Amino acid sequence: MAATGQTQNRMISDFADCKSLIIGIGNSGRSDDGLGWAFSESVEESELYRGDIVLRYQLQIEDADLISAYDQVLFVDAHSGRVDRGMRCELVDPHIEHSYSTHALLPGAIVGLCKELYDATPKAYILMIEGHEWDLKIGLSEIAQTNLSRALQYFQEEINQ
Amino acid sequence: MGKARKIIIDPVTRVEGHGKVTVHLDENGNVNDAFFHIVEFRGFERFIQGHPYWEAPVLVQRLCGICPVSHHLAAAKAIDQIVGIDPEDLSPVASRLRRLLHYAQIFQSHALHFFYLASPDLLFGVDAPREKRSVVQVAIDHKEIARKGILMRKFGQELIKALAGKKIHGISAVPGGVHKSFTKEERDYFLEENDTPSVDTLIEWSQSMVDFIKGYHEKNHLWLDKFAAYTSGYLGMVTPEGDLDFYDGRLRAIDAKGNITLNDVPTDDYIKYFTEAVEKWSYMKFPYLTHLGREDGWNRVGPLARLNVCDRISTPRAQQELEVFKAYTNGRPNGRTMHSHWARLIEMLHCAELMHDLLHDPLVLGTDLLRKGEQRSEGIGIIEAPRGTLIHHYEVDEKSMITKCNLIVSTTHNNEAMNRAVRWVAQNVLDKQKEITEGMLNQVEVAIRAYDPCLSCATHAMGQMPLKLSVYDHEETLVKEYVRD
């Protein structure tokens, strides 16, 4: 993950007060890989949050252009490793990524490109939600559902601060 | 006398799909042969069988995340025929909206290829360090080009979204027309400058990119003219007047000297003229003109081929650039593989002009979207996709279920051409080399990349798509392998 590794308390609390964007990353046809989308859709339905929301299969270079128009960005993605309470939110560290393939970029690379191309550095976070099943299947596993609920609760508490 | 080797490149990078290259060397290190293998298989033609015909335009576009609109529209044209509607029977509104969608797709796909995949080779050189040959480095060193590339692609994608609901795998076409009209508000977004450039700006930027490639060619013509250049046939679609047409027309093929080998035949007759060969070492087939045979009947398709076969382009700026392009080879067919990039940028300019004209046409805001006809049992839809001629053919039973599906995808037409390009690099770059450098390997990829192959389309496959190069001796023992991780 392109994050600093530093978890912060109430890090996204000013999301409601600025021009903000949630980017849900994943694929709902791959079971728990749909966590990023499920989170984004739940936030949209709950009307907790009035900023913008987009869904992505993968992050691509043009997303650098997209985020340049925002003050804050929250990337939400499924996480295949193990984290306490099934979710974790971290600050994203902007960096330049050199890879032979540019089909999929990490959040840090998008923020780095945004800085490079548009001289803009939105404050960016990644919310990682632990998933367990990745097969071709629509619907989250039971444990992913639980982790999604925790992530939504965390988000709600943060923006209600 | 050294041991014979075989070189394999797997994965081939900065292409859409997963391919592998093997180069076979003899005891003296000379290239014996080279192959471009496509190692994925999906079998879309089979599993679409048994589905109702109206699902085809929606299902088949899932072949690809880069050019789904092309599959959507080719399938829609075929399904139109099944509901008794030929292209000329579509309502003028539906016809315009489909064309607008198609031009937006070609534009964004060409932008993706040129700016994201091909430009690093041109801007930094094929021998540049590997980490430099990426669009990320383009963003750092050539910000203006990178910003233009991003916004030009964005324009196409946003227009697709406005017309089809989503940037990828949206739905616009339905049997006999389109299901959604284009509102004035939606249309006006593309006429004005906002977070995407206006269509007028798009034309200027497209022209600037054609000027860029001409300037680049002036400085690098020795390489661009020679690299992976070879003769072939060329196939594309033209109007009855011989103009380039991406959406509908007649099939024309010419040989390396410019002689007509397929004389503006109706697309519905394609099956009379084409055969597909198979080779045991690739899942991708090898189409050829039946009357010329497997050896002489293969054709290149895509931007270079289309500019070779057409007489004219209907929009003024692109026509002017076509004249310059054709003048460079004195009107003879252009077999220089790297000129594909030049041709692609001329096509982008043409698409920008076409989108401009359609966005100013009041008929695109019309509401007469659908036509009905007498149901038939067969439908054939052929369009010029970004990468070349795309053929969809369906048969249905009395219960409207698909019983047969044949797809000949653009990249498949270019299969022989890409193999020839790989062979050229093997013989001219890798031959007699004791050590194969990373820059040499990249030249194999540069030759393939010029065709902008979509290997997922060609085999109808899915998943991660990398590429590999391996070296075998004359006894077929693997000696060395170059793999990118």
C-alpha cells in the first residue's frame, strides 16, 4: 500500500468542510474485492457525506487530473493482509512510481503524479478494509461484511467529530 | 561454434494483453526464426451461444476494457440485421449518435495508445533505461504532452459516458437504434471549455500532435522509415466514394503495390472472401483473403492500413494531413511499421473534426431513436475499430437464441503482420548478438506495440497480461529467459 504506515486519529474529520472526494477501488464481481465499492455506495446511500464519490476498477493516470480539483481524497480499497479490527486508515505518501505497466497505479503514485503535473497536493488517505475471498463471485464474505460495517462506523464517527 | 539459442520475451509490455515472443537461434547465433505467441484463451464465441440475440451487444463488449464500444457497436450492427434493420434503415438520429460514440471511442483509444504506451519509446528512445520508458516519466519530462494526453483521452471517455452511461461497458445501442437521446445540456458540455477541453480545443491539440510527429519524423526518419518496415497487403473500410469510414462502408484491400485485391465488397459478403488459419503455437488465428491463399492473402489493418486503402478523408484538416502522409511515399502503399503512429495521430485529428461536426448537428439532439423490421436469422456487423477491421457475425434460431458467433477481431488480422515485425527485429537487431540487452528486447516490443495489439480482444481473454522472451538452442532446449516482473 502506498501509505506512510502512520495511522491517525480523527484524520478525516474535516472531510465534510472541504472539497472532498471518495474513490472506491475494486471489483464487485470478485467477492471481497468489492469492499471499496460497497463502502462508497453505502456512504452515498446514507447521505452522511455530501462530497463526490467515484468508483474505479483500478487507479489510472487520468485520476491524477481528477484529484487535482479536490482538497482531500479518501481512497478506499480492499486489503488482502491482516489489520487490527479489519480496517485501517492511513495518510498517503506521494511518490513517483516507475513500472513497465501503467494499467494500475497505487494511490501514492496518483498523488505524486498530481503534484508533478498539476502542482497540486490534495491531502490523501487510504482506508484499507480487510477482505478474505477473491473468487469470481458477487457479494462480500461474512467477515468482509463485518469489516465493512466497522469501516462505515469509523467514517461516520470521523466526519461527525 | 557456440550453442544455438532460443530467446523468449514474456510478457510483452505496454500492449493490451498477454503475449510471448520466442526467438530461435542456430549454432552460430544466427536467427533461424521468431514467433509472437498469444497464450490466452477465453472462448467467447462459444459461451455466447444459447443467449438471446439482444444480449449480444452487452455481453460481447466484456471482451475488452479498452475498446468495448467497438464490440458493442459491431454486435449492435449485426443484431440490427437480425431485427430487420440494415445500416441505412437506422433513424438519422440513432445513426449519428452511434457514430459519435464510435468516434469518441477511437479518439480515446488512440490517445491511450499514443500518449500512455508508445510515446515513451519516441521521447526517450528505445534504448533508454527501462524505468524511463513509461508515461510517468513523460509526465515528469514532457508535462505539456502528458497533460494533453490525459485530457484528450478524458474528452473521449466523458463523451462515451454521456452517450452510453459509463466510460467502460456502458450501453447505448439496442436492436434497431439507441436507447437514450442526447440532451442539449450534455451536448453543450463538449462545446465549452470546462474540466475537459472543448471540441474546438481538441481539434487544435490533435493538429499539434500531428505536427509533433511530423517534426519527430523529420529528425528521426532514418529509424522510423526503416525499423520493422516490410511489404504486405492492407485492409480497411471505405465509403462507396472511397473515403475513409470507421462505422459503415465497403471492404477494400490492396497489395503492396497498391493493386486492388478486394474491390469494395459489401461487408455482408465477408465470409466469401476470408479464411482463418490456425497455428499450433498460438491461440490467435491468422485471417487471409481466400483467393490469394495463406502466404499472399494476409493484410495489415488499423491506422496505417486504413490510410493506405482510402482515397480521401472527409474532413479538411485530416485530408490535408493524409495528402502529406501519402506524398511521403509518392502515393505508394506505406509499409513502414513505425508510420502507424503518424497515421494514428491523423485519425485522431479526423475523429476530432467528426465529433465537432456531429456535436454541431441538431439531429444528434433528436428523439427518433428506434426502427423495427422483419426478423431474420443472421446478422453481420463490421466496423473499423481503433486497431482495425472488426467483424461480428451471429446466427439465431426460431426462439431468438444465438446458435453461432464468429468474431474476427482487428488484432487477429494483424497477427501475421506482428509476427513479421518480430522476425524483422530478430534478424536485424538480435542476430549474431552474444548478449541480448534490455534495449534490444524493448525493440521487439516496440515493433509489436506499433500495432497497438489488444490481445485480450484477439483471444477474448481476461486477467493480468504480461510478456516474456526466451532463448532456445537448436535442440529446443531453453538456454535463457528474460521475464519482466
